[in-house]
Amino acid sequence: MAKVDIDLVKHILQRNEFETRQVAAIIEEIEKELQIQKEENPPTPQVKKQFCILISDPEGKLPEADFTGWVLQIPEEDSPATVEERLFRSAYEFNATPKGRRMPVKSVGEACETVPARITKEQQIWIKTKEPVFMLRTTNQIPFDKLDKAMNDGL
């Protein structure tokens, strides 16, 4: 259902030459209905999330080579060790749907690309990159040319 500003409704009713009392009564009724809807459906608090990177390392060479992977999010208080399990459960849920039965996902990459957000959200995992991104290794230090040279020269 489209959401419309109450002031816009009021302006349109007045432009169409409704009586002021009628406009006020209609606006009051709309506000009462909005209040009832807010009480029936209180907003759910937003879940704080943490980022995780799931790296594709099929041959166990992580220290020696560069890889591709997917950026995912899970709730902040949950362990990153649950990422893979959540993704698998999302894939199982998708494969149980009619579309999933026609074209089931068989790999993590296919799951990240194909499984809709409504299914992954149920498993509390949010896929931020549908396609794998290139992972780079770093020493986690910023080189300062003058400082590094002075340190190497023994100054």
C-alpha cells in the first residue's frame, strides 16, 4: 500500500471543495487509523551486524596465494564460525522452493548469487557481494619512505 503524507491528503480534499468540517473529520479518522496500525505493528529494532569475509580456499593454500571470496554480514553477537552453516541453510531453503527444485544451487558461489535476500534474511545472514571479490594479502603496515630508510641506515 502506498504511503501518502496527511498534509497532501488534506490539501487535495480542500482543493476539491469539501467542507472544512468534512476535511477535519476525514483527517482525524486517518490519524486514528495510523495510530491503531502503529500500536498493532510496533517497529522491530534493527539488528546490529558484523562483517565477515568468506574466502574461497579449496586447496588449503591460504598463506601462499591470493583468493576470491564473498562479503557477508551476520548479527554482531553471533560467532563468525556460523557463517557457512547459515549460508548452507539458506541454500537448502532455496532448493526446497519451486524455483530451487528447477535449478538447485550446488555451490557457495551459486548460493551467494542466486538465493534471494528474503530467504537469507530468515537465516540471519546478509550477502553484500553477489559475485566473488578478489582478496589481497597485506602486511598491515604503512611504509614511510624517510623513516624506513633512516631505520635501515641505523639512524
